[in-house]
Amino acid sequence: MSSEAPGIGTWSYTVNMAFEIPIAVAAILGNLLVMFAVYKNRHLRSVTNSFIVSLAVADFLVGLVGIPFALITNANVSMDRYLCLFLNSFIVVLTQISIFSLLAIAVDRYFAVVSPLKYRRIANTKRALCVIAVTWVAAFAVGLVPVMGWHLEPDDNSCNFVTIIDMKYMVYFNFFGFVLPPLIIMLFIYIKIFNVVRQQIKQISKTVVAANDDEMARHLSMLTVKEGKAARALAIVIILFAICWLPVHFLNTISLFCKNLHIPYVLLLMAIILSHANSAMNPLIYAYSNREFRRTFKKIIASCAVCKYLKSKGWTLGLTTSMEFTEASVTALPVRNNVLNRTTLLIPTTPMITQKQNSSPNGIRAIENQTLVSMV
């Protein structure tokens, strides 16, 4: 990765777009789903999920603006120098937001497991929002350093990452200063968490044997296993982040210390695509590892896709589904009872879908083909 313009060819750029565009779409839709799920389901509005939403916003912005910015700069188009600096620096900002959010999640889980009583007393949404604000401000301060002056001076007006961003900044300041240390800290935090969970399980077993209380044993075991599963899922998020982002930083480091070694720009593009793909992975992890996220995702997708399709086919929902995902708010439907010659109320316990029919001469709509649709 030299200071010369990489000169990416048309074929390479086309392949790059073929990978980047689906990743961008997946990152946008998946992380929108995460944000919408936390907004609509009050059971997901926890302190930890506040940091997860912060991470989802950063990943959403990667798909919405980060990847388009990368495609623009890879095209070697001519533009203003400071605009070029901002486009290339903004993806660094989003990376730092992700790292700081993951670090905040790790610290949050550490105190939740190690000092659960103290954690429940001091952890609240207001403090979480303050931490999130600090992480975003710090990320912008770190990522926009090239705009403030630490950058290269290209020979022409063409805009490309390696011709305007100084690799000394990327390696010494960004990687060694604000990427690698947080990842190492998170590694030790999760090792500590898993050790504490293991010790707690052993202690619970001893307590149960001494007290001979099956109910207490079941309760304590459920709490410990729940925290352990949450920590394991979030550890997977961090591991995938490291797998996806370390290759591009390793290539930057090699290019800085081995100046005579030519690294093909196509290899760098592959590492960049892998780093961008990380933004589309986290929603899949949440859906796989968290039952509440999975259940909420299913309901949102069903309400957004199935219901619109049924509506386009002439079907209407017979009730309004509560977006709090706790129960369905039922709309009573007047149904003509031909036997008793009176109108009664049909109140289903699950969403009912009725097909529109022409009104009967006496003004009462006949409701036929009543179909119960499970929202689970």
C-alpha cells in the first residue's frame, strides 16, 4: 500500500460494488430492525441494550453513508481536498463509535455479573445515555484528526484513502492507540466474566446442597445462566468485530513498516469489504442468541410484510396489534347471529383476519372465512 494512487481497475471496482451494495442494504435494514425492536418492545429497553442501539446506529450509518463514501473514494474522482478528507475520515469515526460502544457493553456486563446488586442500584438509562454521548464525542475527536491537519498532500485533486490519509496516523495513533488497546481490555474483561460465572455456578451448587432448597437453586441457576448467555453472545459480537477489522489494520501496519513490500490494492479492498460486512452481522447474532430480540424481530417482520401483502390482496386486520408486544388489543367485530336474530360481539384471543365482502341488503356486513393468524 504505497503513497501512489492505486489505480483500481473497472473490473475490480465493479466487483467491489457487487459486494458493497448488498452489505450496505443488509446493514441498513438489519440495524433499523434492531433499533425499531428496542423502541417498540419495552422489555428490551435495558441499559445494555442502550449501548447495543448505539452500536446499531453506527452500523446503520456505515451502510447508509460509510459504504457510499468508500465507493466514491475508490472511484478516484476529483473533489475538494477537505471534502475528500471528511469522506475518508468519517468511516474511521464510525469504527471508533463501534469500538467504544463494544467497550461500554463489556464494562456494563462486567459489573452486572461481578457486582449485580450495586449494578442494579447505579445502572440506569440516564447514565447510559451520558456514556453513549461521551463515546460519540470521543470517536469524532479520534476519527477527524486527519481533517484537523494530520494528512498527506496528494499531487492532484483525485480522492483516495491511501493517497490522503497518513498511514502513520492510521497505525500509531488509530490502531495502536484506540483500536488494539480497547480490544485487549475487552478480552480480559470477558475472561474475567466467564471465570466469575463459573465460580458462581460452583458456589450455587454448594449452597443448594447445604440448604436443600430446590426453588432457590432453580432461581439462582436461571439468573447465573442468563447472565452467562448474555455475556457469551456479546463476546461473539466482539470476536467477529476483531476478525473483520483486524485484517485491514494489519495491512496498514505492514505497509508502514515494510515500505518495499507491495500490497495489491485488491487485497486491501477485500479487507475493507470484510470490515464493512461486520456492520450487517450483529443483528443476526442478536436474533440467534436472544429470544426476546428474535421474538420481536419476527413480529415486526410479520406486521410489516405479511400484513401489507394481505392488505394488497383485499384482506384487512380484524384487530390492532399492540406494538408493546405484551398483548393484542382486540377490536370487537359485530357479527350477525342468524339463529338468535341479534348482533353479538366476536372477540378473538388472537389476531383475526377477515376478507372484505359486499354489504348485504340489510346493511350488515357478512363476515366469512374467519382465519386466525398467530403473531408468535
